[in-house]
Amino acid sequence: MFKDDKVKIGFLGGCLSSGWNTIPKSLIYHQILRKKIKDNLNLKPHYILEAYGRFSALYGFYDINVTRLEIVDKVEVMANKGVDCIFFQLRPYLYLNLCVPFDVCKNQFRINPLLTSKKIPFSPPLIKELGRVGKLRFPGLYRLGHFFNLPTLAEQTMAIIINDIYKICEQNNIKLFVIMPVFPSSYPPRNTLILAKFLSHFKFPEEISFIETQSQLGQRAYFERDNTHINKAGHGKLGEIVYSYFLEWSKAPHR
């Protein structure tokens, strides 16, 4: 049972939590979750929303160590505020930008930092220029990334970050939900489902609930015209999905 019928929930992600500033607040997925919790479970949800990863940094190679530390710091803040559970959105470009060997942005040629070491590097990339990826990123770069085994290295990097979060959650008796990335079925080629399947490559604690979204939200009808952000219908569907996970956890014996 939750104390005084109150449940404190943390959300850590990107523009998904803000609706990309195009979705009315009441229709964003976490607000749909809030309504379902109040109406169906008679609980009083209290939210703590945090974002990670600067916009410009996510659209180019960035200092992965800074991003990792930023995530850990914000999870610790939530833990100190006494959250009961955390929904961590694994931002798509945090993973995808590590799946290509190089990129060109603002006339800067940048090499993927994963290529500079056989180990997972948590150090600044060779070129620190940040900015939005332009039209020079094309499907061939993702295929070339497979040649260098970059998707596997990127998956390992994501696994390390998720385990960082879990350690904090475990120490503070916090339930961790990980919202997996979702893309329209046609973009990017071959990488849309790779990360969703990477769970089979790593042994994560059973206490972590991975929310697989691709199979239910991968249709074009759930996306804005930019083929990147989910629309109102997508947020409605995602709200239903995350509620089903929350409901299962809230009724578990340990609660």
C-alpha cells in the first residue's frame, strides 16, 4: 500500500515529457497516466519531471560521460525527494547517434567516440562541436555502423547507463520503468527494433520493467509529420501502455 494513498512518480526523459510543445498538457502521456491512476486506483499521484541531454548535444556526438553523470545526478535528486517509482525514457538519439561511424554538421567532420577505443569510452569525443545533424546523415551510415559493430557498442553503453540508474533505485527501494525508443517502422533502417531486442544480450535485474513500445506505436499514424515525435494519438496510446505496467506493479504483493 502507498502511504496516505499518495504515490510520488519521477519522469526522466526528453521532449516526450513536454509533448514537443505541440501537444496540450492534458493529452501528454504522463497526464493520461495521472488521470487513470486517480480514477481507477483512487491514488493521489505527485509528479517530478526532469529532462536530460541538451537538444543540440543529442543531434551530434557529445560527451557521453557528461550525459551519463547528468542522468545519475537527476535520478539521485528524485531519490532524495522520495519517489516511489521512476519512468526513464531512453531517448532515441542517445542510442542512434552512437550507431553511425561519423557525421558532418556545420562543416565539422566528427568521428564516433566509440571508434577510438575497444572499450566503452566515457570521455570527451574527438570533436566537441555540437549542433543538429543535417542532411548528410543517410541510411548508408547506419549500415556502415554495423560493419564497425557500433550498434553492439551502443547497446553496451545504454546497458551501463540503465544499470547506473538501477543501482540508485535499488538502494532507495524505487521501482524502475524504462520506456524504450519508438520510431516509424521505416526509419532508421534496420535500427528500429535493434535496441528493443537488446535485452536478450544482457542480464538485467528482474526488478527493472522495460516498456517495449515499438510493436504498438511504430505505425506512421502515431507520429507527427517530422517522423520523430509521437502525436496526440501516440501519447494517448503510450499513456495506456505505461498505465498497464504501473497497474501490474501497484498490485504486486510487495506493495
